[in-house]
Amino acid sequence: MEYTSSGPLTGLKVIELAGLGPGPFAGMLLADLGAEVIQIERLSGSAGQIPEGLDALRRNRSAVALDLRHPDGARAVLQMVEQADVLIEGNRPGVTERLGLGPDDCLARNPQLVYGRMTGWGQTGPLASTAGHDIGYIAITGALHAMGRDDTSPPTIPLNLLGDFAGGSLYLAFGVLAAVMEARRSGRGQVVDAAIVDGAASLTGIIHSMITADLWRDNRGVNILDGGVPWYDTYRTADSKWLAIGAIEPKFYTLLMTTLGLDADERRRTDPSEWSKLREDIARVIATRTRAEWDSVFASTDACVAPVLSLTEAHNHPHLAARGTFVDVGGVQQPAAAPRFSRTPSGTPRPPRRSGQDTRSVLTDWKVTGVEELIASGVALDRADG
């Protein structure tokens, strides 16, 4: 397969000090849209648990291995910074400063640089220097509290999609691109402090508005979007799979009920005292057919009903297949680049590179001095042939 690099960010040069989770995902998003992203890792290779060749978050990048604790390694990065538009890193506050690669060091070399910092707690605040993970970040923002069947059950953990990737990676990429636009107007770079707690809190904005408007109770499983109403929930099918129902608007609710052969009287929808029986009726009918049978029944309707597919089943859904939502990249099925652009579409993703596979070629292309000496001394590791 021929791999191509294109997209609306073509020409943007990004240095990524490799880390885990949200930082690499932000780097992938930028690279998917055409940016030239150089991933700089430790000599020992990726710190992640996924084998480097299978990790979708590493795709579309060139991979360099440098000892950043050695002054010559930091010097090499600073030389690259002089030519970059963006640097992103995901260390605890103060780590890159101790390496001589903090914002002041880098902006002194390139005053127009955008320096993106990805952390859980942010650069300031009482928790800034402490360890953490997604579950803790979304816990203190109230987002985790809102997810689950009811207040007597534990909150439901939404993988690490809400904190790390939505509240973290997306806000880092968004913030970095906003800062790049501003830098091109002003000629001045700046630091982007992308904290997962800030992003996750931002995502709950509409829920806070609904609470203020008395349209949402600060409890689990009693609201319109958390399974509190019978027509926005999941139901078990005859083959022990699941159907998702999201018939919020009255016209879709009516269509849902008539398709199920149930009483569509509007009073059942507007009277909370009817909801327990309504939920039982829906569950009883859904349980009479398999997921595939219900998918066929609702396929041509606007009742807002969909099969709950597993992650691997999703690859073959007709709609997603028609759009090419999933692609094969080096033998690994993974989501395609998103979003899509009419005039500057993203290219075909390149499989992930091994740590250090591009060290010599990248350092040479970026005009770093003493490349062979860096490799010979062990400060840089080139795995191009091994």
C-alpha cells in the first residue's frame, strides 16, 4: 500500500516529546491532518504497553530516540525547536524545565513557538505536581458522578475516553491550533496549558446549564440523557445482545412505540408515574427478537434505534463501511482520520514507526549539528536498519 501525507495542516512542523495516552493521541490527530510530527522518545523506546508496531496512536509520525537527560540530547531538540511551529509534551510541571527544554528555553530559541503542555491537573493548583489518571480527573469535575444507573450503584467508568482523550487530547490539539493562528498574526508564541480537569469540566457545560434551569437533577439515572427515561436507554434482545433507543422528540417516540406495537399515547411519555410500566413494556417487546431482527425492523425508520455493537463488530457496520470510518493500517484495523475535508483531505495513514527508526534521517533533515557524533556517543539511537 502507498502511504501519502496530506491534509489542511500540511506544512505545520510539530515536535512531540513522547509520553502516554492523551499526548500521543493529540500528536496523532495533528499528524492525521497533514502536520509533520516528529516523535522524540527515550533510548529505551516507548513507555506504553502496546507493541510499537500495533499502536495506532503512533501512526503518521517519524520516530527519533534521544537521551534528553544528556545536554547534547537537549541541545539537539533546541536546534529542532528553532525550525518548529509547535512543541507538545505531557510531563509533570517542571520536568522539561529541569531538562533545559521548558517554555523559556524553547521560546528563547524560537519566539513564535507554540508550546503545548498536556497534564491531568494543569500547570497550577494544589494537585499540579501529583500523579493521577483519567478516573481521578473526571471524578473531581463531577463528570464521573453523573454516569451510572442510579445513586445506589457505583458510577460507570467511561473507559478513558472522556478524560484523557476528549478532555485532554482534543483540547490540546484545539488549543495548539488556536495559538498557531494567533502566533501567525502577532509573531509571538505562547504556552498552552491543556489540563484534563479543565477540558472534562468544559464538556459538562450543558449539564450545568440544565441544572440551573431545573431541567437536570444532580443524581444518576434520573435524567433524560442518563437512562432516567424509558425512551433513552438500552434494552436486552432475545439473543442477549443490546439495542440502544434514543427517541427523545415526541415524533420519534411515537414512531418507536408504534413500531414496537405499543400504546403511543403521549400521556405515557409526559407522566413520570407511567415510566416504570412503560420501561417494562418496552423491555418485554424488545426481548422477543434478536438484535439483528430489530436492526432490520428499525433500519428504514427515524425511530432513533441502533444496535449496540462491540468494538470489533463496528468495523463491519454497513454505514461505517460505506464511509470508510475504519481502515487497515499495516494490518491493524483502526479508525480513519477525522474530521473530513472537501478540498484538503487527509492522506492514507502510515503505520507506526519503531522508536528511533528515523533518528539519523530526521536529525539530518532538521539540520541538527553533529548527528553522527550523537549516534556514536549513544546520546541518539538510530534503528533504521534494525
